Amino acid sequence: MPEGDVAIVEQEATDAMDKSLRSLRTELQKVRTGRANTALLDGIQVEAYGAPTPLNQVANLLTPDPRLIVISPYDKNIIGAIEKAILASDLGLTPQNDGKVVRIPIPPLTEERRKELVKHVHKLAEAHKLGIRDARRDALGMLKDLESDGSVPRDDRHREEKKIQKLTDDFIKKVDETVAQKEEEILQV
């Protein structure tokens, strides 16, 4: 059953690397690009009905144009709590409340801020590349254990190590492509 063990190792490595890539994409959605995007508000919790509740569960979020997010609360009584939660976040956005909806104008990014965001995006990428490399290390360790148990011959282990390395290279390339795309969005004026 060595092929089955090796396939399990390869699948676990693929799953771990894919999880790291998906996590990066989720985090990149929260990075401001100077364009309105409701994903910017994903982490915001609103104090509603005595409990912290995700903003998207107490209001409808819209982007009617590239520089504006409009929040329409389902219950007008929590409009103040929504405004307070946005001000308390570290997004640097200033909500405007007219009693019915909250409007958030997205100011254009300065050149300096764009460069800071690009650096932040690259730090995120490095952290997620580390996750991919950890998955590779774990997979190679499992392969060595299988070889020492006698479950997998040395030649098969070496062949599988090359597959794991190719998989790692492919995921690192996907991270680089994702980051390049986000960098382009950030630097676009």
C-alpha cells in the first residue's frame, strides 16, 4: 500500500498549500486599494442587540460607485453603532450618517500610502509562502518516515520529493502572481 500512503502525503501537502493561498487571497481583499470594496469592512463587528455582530449581518453593503460604500442597516436604531464601529476600526475611514444610511467616501491614496500598502502586501505574501514551505517540510518528513518504516522504497521517496518540490514551486508562483495583481491595483491611480 505504499502508493496509497504516498498519495495521502501528496494530498495533505496540496491541501495545506491551497489553504495558505486562500488565506492570502482573503487577507488581500481587506487591503485598501483606493477603490470602494465591501470586503474592506469584513472584519468590523457592530454592537447590536447586546452582542458584537458582523456588519454584513446587520446591514446591506453596496458600492454604487468606485469611491463610495453605502451601508443600509436593517434596523435604523443601530446606525450610530455602525458609525462608531467603523470609526473604531483601523481602516482610517470617516463614515457619514444621514439617519437612514451610512456613506463612506473612499479617499484616493497618497503615493506614500500606496508604497506602505505594497510593503504590507509583500509581508503578507512572505508569511503565506512560509506556510507553503512548512507544508513541504511536513510532507518531506512524512516521506522519510514512510521510507524508514519500509513502506516506501528510496527511489519512490526521491521521485515523490521532486513532485512535492514542483507542487511547492507552483504554489509559490501563484502567491507571486496574486501579489503582483494586488500591487497593480494598489499602484493604479
